[in-house]
Amino acid sequence: MNKEKEKDVLLNQQIRVSEIRCVGDDGEQYGIISRNEALKKAEELGLDLVLISPNAVPPVCKIMDYGKFKYQQEKKLKEAKKKQKIVEIKEIKLSIKIAQNDINYKIKQAREFITSGKHVRFRVFLKGREMSNPDAGAAVLENVWKLMQDIAERDKEPNFEGRYVNMLTTPKR
């Protein structure tokens, strides 16, 4: 859990509502009781009274072991992070005046990246007077796409951003 959520959770004496709907750790319903009564039950069981739903009428509290609950939440977050897939984007820079031999070399690199599951962004840098004709950069990217389309999907069409014409390719599913 992040720091902001920890501050939002109210425990035991921090709960300032007179009447609450109380639920036990095992799911047992205690009904609508006073805060003091719920605190006594929590103390008897050696557990904490945690405000679960402050916006409900009356607010809902649960008697539980807060330390154990917090630990399980952190464990779930770590597990979710492990399962998260991080997409790596490799960038290949080209220019309008690139020779076919150089394009072939760059395509060879891009194919290696695509086959290893990475995304590849092709960028054509426009310098000087080339800025007035961004279609020339798009033409270079179309030429590159013809050599890549058998193993990749085009995620983004060639688009003009600042001094670059960009195209993003991803591995075929």
C-alpha cells in the first residue's frame, strides 16, 4: 500500500463516529453498535477495529489484525509487480539521405529486437531544409516498413513530431 492510503485508514481510537456497523474477522455480523462497544470486543479478541467504509450510513468497521492485513496487502502488491510485463522500446535512428546498405544493417538490428519481443521505434531526424519536407522522412519509414512487415505489426503510422518522423513497430502476436 502506498503512504497516502495508510494515512486514510482509521484504527481504534482514531474512529470518531458514535455508531458503527461492526463485522468480525471471521465474517460474523455484530450489527449496529456503539464505537465503545466495538472497541471492547476488539480488545477482548486482541485485534484492531478498522474503519473499512467511512462513507456508508452508518460507517462500517471490521475487527481484524491490522498488521497481518497490511502485510497481506503489501504481499499482493509485490505479486502483482512480479506478474507485470515491462515493455522495452528500442530506438533506431535514420536520416533522409541514408544509403540502402545502411538501411539493411538497421533492419537486421530491428529484426533481432522484434524477435526477442521488444518494440522498435524508428526515427528519421530532419535537419535544416529537410524540415520543410517531412514527407521524405515518411517515405524512408515506408521503405523500412516494407522490409519489416513480415515479422512486425505497425503500432503507429509514421507521424511528424518536432524534428523527427516516428514509427512504432511491435512483434506480431
